[in-house]
Amino acid sequence: MSETKKPDANQLRPATQMVHGGVMRSQFGETSEALFMTQGYVYDSAESQEARFKGDEPGFIYSRYANPTISMFEERMALLEGAEAARGTASGMAAVTAAMLSCVKAGDHVVAASALFGSCLYIVSELLPRFGVECTLVDGTDLSAWKAAMQPNTRACFLESPTNPVLSVLDIAGVADIAHEAGAKLVVDNVFATALWQSPLALGADVVIYSATKHIDGQGRCLGGVVLSDAQFIEEEFKDIHRHTGPSLSPFNAWVMLKGLETFPLRVKAQTEAARILADRLAEHKAIARVYYPGRADHPQADVVAKQMRGGSTMVAIDVVGGKGNAFALENALKVIQISNNLGDAKSLITHPATTTHQRLNDDQLAAAGIGQGTLRLSVGLEDIEDLWEDFEQAFSSL
Ligand SMILES: *Cc1c(COP(=O)(O)O)cnc(C)c1O
């Protein structure tokens, strides 16, 4: 690898880091990051192979452990997050699972916010208990509930903020203090905020995870994930689980994510600005009973938003007057905005959580999560804001 004319990425601003950070050029001096689509690596000699396995010689061994394209992605993500270390994973859920397994063993206890992405809820409340790890779910917005749930064997706390789908904002610094007092680590799923607007590690969290499938790819192509933490956690708690259970990221997907990161700040800024404008216009419309958007004065945790977020979100949630019937009619009438349960895409996407992402919840659980039959979750894309608004207007007129 030629290392001539390589800037010190730590001295660069975030937008520049997302273009130049982590680059490892091959002997060919390519401009764009190379895609190392290889499972394994060859050695000059048996002695060299032995030294690499012993850890005495730097270099790659097998792509389940590490791969140059994946390493470039990890380095760029670590710069973005201000983390000491990062590891790519095959999906956001692979990141959550490996991160949680790295924190606990049988006999331990986990406290998690009840408002979680459905698969994350499965990991903490169904999968971990099968292996002797108890789980307590709490109302994540209530710090006294976190405090009351701590036990002598609590080893990890897990939350996402803003939450899916109604964008409640949880006090990360507050939960981190409670977790640390009890000797537990705080793991934060930062997908809805993105690294641009919220830095959980700086707020006191120990581990941050992303589904790179969302804003990091940003164009709806590849699944991927990433776990970020200090070097000690990654080396001592995470590395062996990652190496030996195999949630590794594909080099191809890592390459797509690397290219996605080049435009990540531009995209997330534009999508957040469009989401903010749409949220304000939707709030004024008589067909909408309520708008949920961090950054609006009527957000239930506006004080926490002001304290810990640098921007809103690319996501907006709305309650449509008239419940499921009108919510479905609105979705069906939209033409630019597509019906999809995905998010963070260049294309604006809308979904009805009660019948899709949160279908497993009963009526009481839906009510507790603040999800009504008229609730829709909108992921704002990169279209012209006026086309999105006109799409809503023509759809409203059909209700
Ligand atoms: C999508 C998502 C995940 C899971 O990510 P995958 O890449 O789909 O595995 C986890 N948490 C949140 C908040 C998500 O939006």
C-alpha cells in the first residue's frame, strides 16, 4: 500500500473525513477505494504465515476477521463517530446481537427501553433470556424507571433514540450515569439520529451501533452494520465473538457503504431539512391530528432534544385523523412517496407501524408505545421538497 501524500484524517473536518478518511491505496494508486473481493490472503513463506497468526506480523489472515475494504469502512466510521475502534457487521441486527453478546454472560441482567426496533426487542427480551440473561423493559423516557430496574447483576443497558416510530428522545447522558453507577455498559442504537446529529459516546454511552443499511448506504442497496466503542471493548470483549461467530460484513457491501459515506453529510443534512419543513407543514393540516418531530417546540422531550441533538431526524411520524382507514387511504394515494418499511433511503418512504413493523404488539403494547391506528412513519428522501408536499396535498384531497 502506498502511503505517500496521505492526509492526517484526525486533523480534517467531518465532510472531508468522509471523503478521505480510512483510505488505503494499493500499489496501483487508484483514486476510488479498491474493492478487495477476496476470502483469503497468501503469504510469502510459511514463516510469514506463522508470524501473522501469532500476531507478530501485521496483515490480513481471513476476511471473516478483517479485509482491507472493510477496514477502510471501519476507519471512516470511527472518524465519523469519534470512536477509537469500529467493526463492520453483515446487518444492523448482526451488530446489535454481537454487541449485546459481548456485554453479558449467563446470570447477568439487562435493562432496555421498551420502545425498540422490533428485532432489537426480540434480542433483549426473548433471545438473551434463553441463555440465562434476564431482561427488564422500562419506559425509556423515565430516568427513575431505569434507576429502579438496576440490579447487582445488571451488565448492560440498551436504548435507541429517537425511537421508532414516534421519535421519543431518551436522555442518553442520564441513562449512562445510571448504568455506570450500577457497573453496566450503555449500548445505544443511533440509527434514527445518525452520527451527524447525535454522538452517544460523547454523551457517555459505551457502545454505539448502526444499521448501515439505512443512512450510511443511503440509497437502499446493501445490508450492513457497524459497532463502535473504545479499543479495549472491541479488542477484549467484541473481537473473538465477531471472529468466531461470523457476523462479518461482505467486502462488496463495505465498499458500497464507503462510497455512501462520501455523500452522507450532504444527504443527511438535506433530508433532515426537508423532514423539518414537511413536519411543520403537516402539523398545520386539518387531516393530521399530531406530528412527532425532534426539534419542534411541541416535541414531548424538547428539553432533551436541545441538550443532546445537533439536528432533528430524517424521520417524521404523524397521526392521521380517522385512524387506519384514512392512514391507509393516504398511503395509497401518495405517488412520489412510496409504501415501504425501510428508511434512510434517497427515496421517501412511508409505512403504517401498527400493521407492519409493530404488528407483533397487542393493543395495550401499541398504546404504551404511543402507536395509534392512524400513525404513519415517514422517511424523508432526497426529492424536491415541493414535490413531496404536492404529493401530500393531492393525497389529502382524496381522503
Ligand atoms: C433497521 C434497523 C435495525 C436493524 O438493521 P438491519 O440492517 O435491518 O439489520 C436496528 N435498529 C434500528 C433503529 C433500525 O432502524
